[in-house]
Amino acid sequence: VWIPELRARTGPGAPRACKLPATHALAGRLPRLPELSVPPLCPAGDGAPWSDITYREDGPVGTLSFSFPGGAMSTGHCRRLLAAYRAACERPTSVLVLGGTRDFFSNGIHLGVIEAAPDPAAESWANINAMDDLVEAVLTTTDRLVVAAIGGNAAAGGVMLALAADEVWCRSGSVLNPHYRLMGLYGSEYWTYSLPRRVGAATAERLVREALPVCAGQARDIGLADRVIECPPARFSAEVTRLAQHWAGSSGAQSRLVAKKAESERREAVTPLAAVRERELAHMRRIFLDPGAPYHALRRAFVRKQPSPAPPAVPHGVADA
């Protein structure tokens, strides 16, 4: 039995403790235990050691699956997933599927780990940079096609991680929340590039302003997703693999890859990713370092299950990028 997250018990009247990765929650509470290392590409399937990041190959298709409780990705989660992603890109595949499980795809940075950190502002900064590193790796992959497979739900930076891929495939029951407003954040993960590129500037502005959930069908209709897969949750991974294999063997796959490389070169000439990241992080840095910013109170209320203050009425949007 693997227990990936724990919440410490608190006394009467004390604030509720944050839910944390078990290794964080138990740090210093147990005698020294042996650490079992796993390779960056931990194999999936019967007999393989448990890991929240696994990899398998089916002919020309590699599938890098990850399953973090509640979709929250700490600095450590992001760095491990980035190492696995880079290792997967060394494999002889033509299509790489990112995700593909029935659980949460990603909800972005880990607010619990941030809240429990000695310096939440510093941990916020480390976490968002680790997320940006991961998203940048996906955005700059030009030697294969990448599919983000959303079998559960995704929100905030998790949606932007998916949008970094060439195609986004959602299970029919998935729900996306492509915004940051409810946590009082401007957002990063290259959203000011990826979201307008997908849905257009006007729709991108509306999505981040209204902060409403988007079902899979709506996501496809507005260009946020490319494909909706009608299947039970348990069948999603197999369906994604089947479709990815068909895509890998299609006549259009190679031309899509050529176009992807050309688009990457044009993008860097017109809108360098480094400039996008710098603009977004300038907003985030100001929020993290301002003790009075709504983000801090909203984060605290969310992770400790306390009454939440009202989020900012109007976030900065695409026009500010």
C-alpha cells in the first residue's frame, strides 16, 4: 500500500495542517530508512516498482504518465518529471504522449508544500520556475510530436502544460480551468503565448477574466483541445495509445513535424520564449514578494480549508503581456 500524501493532526482550535507529500510530512519523524531509487523512466505494468511517474513504449509511441495527488506539482515533482521527459525524448519514438491516466492531469504548483514552507514566497518562486522549466521543455521539443492526454481534470498551470504540446486530447468527462484568477495570480507557464495561440486573444482574455470551468466538448469547440475521446476512464490510456499509433503512422505526421520546426524558428524570431517567461515572472515575483497580495490569503484558506476571501475582480490579462 502506497500512501503518497499525509496531513498532520492538529489540536483543537489550531489551524488545519496542510496536506503534504508523505516524505515531507514524515521528515524527521521516523528513523533513517533506506531510499529505493527508481530510474527516470520507471517502467509501467505488473511487477514494476510503484512510481508516480512511469513510462512505456508501444512501437513508435512513448507514453510518459504521471499521477500526483490532487494534480498538485511541487518543485520536486516538476524536476523529476522534467528529468523523465528529457529521458523519454532520448527514446526512438516519433510520438510522445504526456499524461494518459484517469486521474488529475495537473493543477499547477503545489499550494500545500508552498504554505508549509519556511518561506512561502521563496518556495512559490522555486515552484513556478520548475513548472516553467518543464513547460519550456515541451514547447521546445521539435524532433517528435507531443500529445497531452487529459484523462481527468486540469487547471491553471496544468492546463498550460497541456497547451505546450502539439495536440491536446481530452476524455469526454474532463473539465479544464484555464485561469489563475481564483488564486489571485497572474500566471506563468508561458500562458500568454500558448493560450492566445490556441483560442485567439479575445477568447483567452475572456477565459482568464471569467474564470469558469470548460468541459471537454467546449474545449474542443473553442480550440483549447483537439480531440475528445468518448470512453470510460479505465479505457482512456489504451484509446490514446491506439490513436497515437495511428497518427504516428499517418502521412501527415512527418509534414506536421516539419511545420512544427519551422513554427518554432518563426516564434523565436518574433516572440522569443525567454521574453515571454521574463514578462510573466515579473508579475509573479511582485505577487509572491508582496505580503498583502490576495494570493497569500487565498492560498492559506484553500490548503487549510478556511473561509476564502474574495479573489481579485479583474486579473491582468493577455493585453498586458
